[in-house]
Amino acid sequence: MAEFSIGLLHEEDWKASWITAAEFISDTPAHIGYMSLETKDPLEQKWVQIDLGHSQELDGIRLYTAVGKRGNRPYGGEASPTDGFPVRFIVEVSDNEEMYASQRVVDCSTEDVLPEPIIQMNFNQVSGRYVRFTGLKQLGSEFMGESVCLKFAEIELLNKDLNIAVGCRVTALDSYENTQEGFSAAYLTDGKTAYDAGSRRKLRSAPLMQKEIACSKPVSRAMVYATALGNYELYINGERVGDHCLAPGLTQYEKRVAVQAYNVTALLNQGDNAIGAILADGWYRSRYRLDGFDQFKDFAEGSFGDAIPRLLVQIEIEYSDGSAEIVGTDESWTYSMEGPYRKTSMYDGILYDSRLEPAGWSKQGFNDSSKWSQVSVSDVPWPLIKSPQTVQPVRRIREYPFISEKEISPGAYLYDFGQSVGGVCRVTLQGAAGQKVKLRHIPVLNEDGSIYTDTLWGAYDNGDIYILNGQGPQTFEAAFTFHGFRYVELTGLVSLDNLLDITAVMIADDYPEASSLKTSDERLNKLWSNALLTYQACMKSVVVDVCDRDERWPWMGDCFTTHSQSLPYMLDIAAHFTRRCRDLQDDQTEGGYFSATAPRMNLITGAACYSDAAITTAWSSYMNYGDIRLLQELYPSLLTYYRMLQDKYESGAEPFVEGWTDHLASNMTIKPGAMSWKEKGPAKIGKAHYEMLSFLQVSKLMRNMAEVLADLATCASIDGFAKKLRQEFVRTLLESDEKIDGAQTLYGLLLGYGIVQPEEKSAVLDRLLVAIEQYNGFMTTGTPSTNLLLNALSDNGHHELAYGLVMRPEYPSFGSMIDQGATVIWERLDSHVPGLGFNPSGMNGLIHVGFASVAEWIFGNYAGIRPHESLPSYKQVVIQPCIDSPIDHVQASYRSVRGPITTEWSKDGDGFVLKVEIPANMAATVIIPKFKSGLITESGALAAESKGVTFVSAREGASEYLIESGAYFFHSQ
């Protein structure tokens, strides 16, 4: 039986209220300490002075460094706690407020002092009322730009190790006073030495919520509509509702939240029923991004909304007599903060104490009034769109049993699952009540087999921790978190008898796979498989850049913009593209910029390629799925963005402030054969060149859209401006003999984007080939441009060179990655180098989507299946396999919107054989390479005379045919 439900489409359809726990509502400000005003001169003197109230004896000073934050900057924990630390300073004591006749008791003015979290300096006992600390040289942080400041959490003045400064008045040369952000001169002597993010940012347990309802009649149909600011799981009468993970998913919570719909007819009984929910922090209240100095993992540092997790549930019940009833979250629900989920963190894992599982808490008849309270109704104080979820949810999609087990230290066991995954483990344990078992997730091992965690940065000590209840075997699987790992270190076992089973579980957006590919090259097959598994590992309602180290942001650019064809090749992702375009639209600025991340993360603005994602994704959706409605809906927003860029170029203004350009190109990668990590490659492409290339690509795609939507005025406008700009840009490049930074990227994008005219192509290609030769046949391109470089080579007669760049065994290459045993795609082409080990950079994820866009080059050229630029949604497909490489046999299939397309080809001595199957309602352009005799047959007859085959044209080294739907067997010899 099929059924269809459209959900709750209008705000007035909602009768339920947002609810939360009272503990989440309390709002106290952050507390960091004292910070001076910023300066660009690290030698500018900054002083603070403590008034002891009267002359007192003292013999020491104790300094506490503050966390690496200046108000809301940086966004995450990238800045060291040494930021603002004075490495040179003096301390003076006087009975005069102006410090006349002062005694200098500490003099560190000539040599730098090594920063430490706490520094104590003792001196001969002196007396005085005023103590002045003067910083002579302050440390900054690369994440704070050029500015520096003086910053402390606390200063203690000591008399025989007793702090006599608590509560004393503080004055300063200057002070950044913002108590909401955690700064005040008064905080310097308030006795608080540790960072406090404020009450709404404290980690708390995940509340259990519950309500009993009565169904007075037989239930014919019941639907639940649910969402949360946070993550949630629902239960009815003790049974889990749905199989979603990490619901409701990551959105721009200050604009939109996704609503899930579940048919729960089978779960409701006539009579008494119970609804239960667990409300976790999720992305909404999780700490965010890098925390390499372990400063923030005890806090929920997220920036969305007001940091109050909320739950919204509405149950619509239809009875057999035709009557209906609505039950929703309201003040009648109860909750307990004493449930088993003591901590839930998207980065650091969960702490689950099974001793605290209230028996039957989500079943009818449960009553434990001593620990349960009334919920608080908490309306969301900003306009929030509740959008029905239109994409596949995150689910468990694969499981991997462990393939090896070893004890790596007393009581510590290491399990290898043979595959890197993005997900969690399911583990079955038995042991005594209170026994604590920790699963620590590890992406890679050192060459000696020891665990390597530096690449995880702030997630190095991640862990899902389970506390046993002592009542026999228990099976656990962490909710509300995910990890990137291949190995798990398991500690806390008394003996191996405590462990009954452990399995790795991949959780990912549950999109069907769209293709298959098998070639005669097992290394290339492995690269293709690695790309698919990387996408799935990093798809957690949005594609995050990396799932092992502690960034995990929904970047566009090299993690989405440049994947607009590789993703459709891999997965049936039409709905995801639509959803992501709307995410970008939600965050578009009034000036027209699209954010470089979606949702927009704090302080992230637009950038070339990154901000182009809405355009490339909308166009790809049209090309692959024929979604003209998405073009129509987005077109005004896209046009605003394009016109903003055009205005910038017309006025001579810089189009973007940010400029990541060709990220992870040769300037961030060591040279081939380097003996140390300091030996980087040549400079990457300049910001102006890269932005121009991106703008010309945007212009091309916008012109295509304008033509599809019959906006002739915009077509003419783009033709008039972008065409002239392109001509001047390309002519200037080709007329110059000066060396250009990032030449492979520059010329690769000119060809890969299809920007050059036919008469220019030869000159641009020659320069590209020279640039590759000058780097000894290695790539210099980064994550946004490598796939385009490879396509440029394969499309212009140099496929064998492209294959060599990809699969050569020496780094930087994909072949080196494969030969070292990678089971997914690494962040860098030099993430690990034999003889040097792991790249010491903080940005060295071992499960990262950036370079996975190589899948487009692999499938487009070896399967030979490509969308037709003029006949979208596979009304007509282009079949054009590239055969100039060591590969001599390929089998491939692609499930297009019009049905499955299959190709199989092989080299047959001096000839070529191609089998093609085209579904109904589709035609195909087939390009067949010519060999010595020039004879091309189809099913034994001359191809041009075969049924369903029409000869179109002869081109250099090949013939083009148009074929109808059906199965064909071409032979060229």
C-alpha cells in the first residue's frame, strides 16, 4: 500500500509549543579575564595596576594566562592560550598611585619568558599599596592578524603564598570592557582563574522528556512531526520512532529548521500511551571547529541562536470513526536531567551511564515524580522557518566487523576495521556495575603500529564512554555524535571477557549509489571506491569538509562547489542539491554575497569559488536532473550575486576580501623528493587571477541560465561585459612572457572551465604542458583545481599525461596515497610521506572530501558517460571514453533520471570494442576513436548503416555517431 503525506506546511498548522529544560534557560555571561585594547605594535607598553587598599607586605606574583579568545574571535580554538601573554615585562611596587619612588621587584625586560599556563615569580619581601605590571612585549596569534594585546585570566599578589589581591581595585592604561564577552579589568582580581563560557555554554546532560496520552478509540492513522534546536530521538510506548541519526540535521538555525515526519500508526494503541524524547546538544549547541589547545571542549561553544536546546513535537491522530486529535509538546510534559546521556558532543563523543536508565521511562505507566519536573515552554525569539525535510535522512548505511585485535598497552586494546568510516561503533559489553569503558577513535597508525592522534588536533582525546550497570551483556551505540576513524582504542576492560562484540557503523545521508565502475587497474578502482566512501563518511545532512579532525564545517569551494559533477556521478543527490541551494540562499547577504560555508559559520564571509556554489550547484542540478524549477526559484538571488561581482569589476573594486584561492596547492605541499617538511613547492595562483577565472566561469553559467529562462536582456548584458573582460584577460596572459605563479592552475582552469576560444586553445595548452614539465611531471594544483586540470588534459588529447599525474607512485599524487594503504581520500597529497611520516600541519585530515572531486575525472573519462551540455537531464548523453592510458578494460553503469546507462569497453589488439546500452526516451552522442584501417562497425555492420545509428561527423582521430535507445556493439580497428 502506498501513501503520501505533505506534512505541516504553514505556521498556523502547528499547535505544539517549543519546550526545554529549565536548566538551559539560565543566562550568565562568559568570564575570561582582563584584556587591553589591541595594537599592531607588539612592543607597545601596556600596564595594569592593583590597589591593595593599604600598604601590605608581598613576596611574589602569580600570573594566569587567558584562553585564546578576544571576545568572539577567533571562531573556535585556533588561537593559543599564549595569545596576549607578555614575554617581557616588569613588576613595580609603590605606595604612590603614580608609581613614584617605586621598587622594581621583577625585571624580565631583556630576555623572553617562556609562556606557561601559570607563572609564579617570587622576590624579596617588600611593602607597598600599588603593584603595577607592565608588559613590554606581547605575543599575538596568527589567527588574530597583526594585532596584539595584553591579556590575563587573573593576577595574584602573594604574601607567603597567600593571595592578597582578591577583590582589589584594578586600573589600567586601557581595557577592553565587555562583560558579555567575558572581559573586564575587575575580573583580574576576582579570584576566578579558569575560563567560563557562561551558563548557557556549560555542557549538561541530555534531558529525557515524557508525556502520557490516551487514545479513546481505535487509531486508523497517526503522524508525528518533530524537530529540535539540537538533536533528538523519539519513542512511543518504548519503541524508537524512525531510524534517523543526528535528526533534524544541520541547518542555519537562525533562519530554518528541518521537520521530520513519521507514520506511527503501528505504535499507538487504543487506551493509554506514552511519548518519550531525548534532547541532545547536536550542532546547535556543540563546540565548533578547531580546539588544538584543548581550551573549550568542556563547553558548548556553538554560535547559533541563544544556545537553549528545544524540542517541538506534534502528533496528529485520526480515529476509525473519522474524528481527529492533535497532541503536542506543551507545559504538561515532564523531564529529567538525570538520564544516562551525561554528555553529548558532536566532536568529542558521549558519556553514557547505563546505571541511570530509568526503566520504562518512555512506556505507559512510568512514574518517578521525585526526579521529573515540568518542562518550560520556550518560544524561539527569532523568525524560524519550519521546513518539511525533503532529503534523505542520515542513517546507518554500512557495518564493518573488526579484522584484527591487539593489546597495545596494559588494558588498552586496538581494533582495526579495515576501512575508514564516518560514524560510531556498536559494542556489546559485560562487567561490573560502574565499570567505565572508553572507545577512542583513531584514523591512522604510525609506521610502528602505535596510534597517531596529532592529525585530530582538538579531537585527539575523543571518546564514547559507557558505564556498565552490572546486569549482564549490554549493547551500546552512541547517538548524537560521529567520529572519523579506522581504528578504535578500547580501554577500561578488566579482561577481554568484558567485550562480546564491536562493529564499526558508517552513518551517512542515505542517498542511493548512482553508478558503478570497474577497470583493469585495481589502483584506480581503489581511488574511485575511496572517493565514494569519503563522501559518505563526510555526509552528515550536509557535506562537511572532514570527519576525523576537529573542523567538520560545511565548506563550499573545494568541498562542494568543485564537486558539482562528481557528487551526481556517485549518488542520487538531486534533493540534496536543492536543499543546499536553499541553505546558501538563506545566508545570502543584502549585498549579494553567498557565504563560503552553508550554514554560515561566524566570521566567515564570501570568497571566489566558495561563494559560487549556488550557481554551480543549481546548474549541475539542471544538467543532471532537469530541475528548471530550482533555476527559476534561485535565479533572482543568483543574478543579484552576479551583478554585485560585475559592479565590483566595473568599478575596479576588489571582489572579495577573503582569498583562499587554490587551497592546498604546491605552496602548501612539499616538493617531490623533499627531505623535510619545510621544502615547499612553488607559489600558488595569485588572488586576482583566481578571482577573475572564477568570475568568468560564473558569467558563463549565468549566461546559460539566462538563456534557459529566456532572460535575453541578461544574456546581452553578460555578452557585452564578460566577453570583453575575458578577451582582455586571455590576450594579456598570452602576450606576456613573464613567469606566472600557479601556472598549472591558471591554464588548467582556462581550459577546464571552457573559457578559451578555439583559436586560443593551442597556445594555452602549450603553456599548461610546459608548466607541468617544469615541475618534473607533477601537479602543483590544489583541491579546487586538480579535477579541472585533469579534465583539461584529457579533453585536449593528453589523457595519458593526466593518468600519470594521478596515479604515479611518488607524492604528490593519488597513486602515492593508494600505495600507502589509504581507504578514503586524504586532505593533502602529502598527508603522509614515506620517510617523513605524517604531515605536521594542523590541517591534515585523513578523511577529507577536498580531493574527492577527482571522481568526476575518473568516471567522465573511463566510463565515458557525460551529460550533454545542450540537452540536459540526459535527454541525450555523451559517450566518449578516453582510452590513451595503461587501462585496457572498463565496465561502468550510471542510473540517470531517465534510466540506466551502461558502457563496457576494451582495447582489442590494435582496435577498440565498445558496448553501450541506452534506456528508452534517451539518445546518445557516441565518439569512437579510429585506428589504422579507419573501419568502425556496429554489431558486425558498418556503423553508419546500422539500425538506430546515424553518422554525424568525422573529427581528428575519431568519428561521432548519434544513437537511439537500445544496446550497441561498436568495433573500431
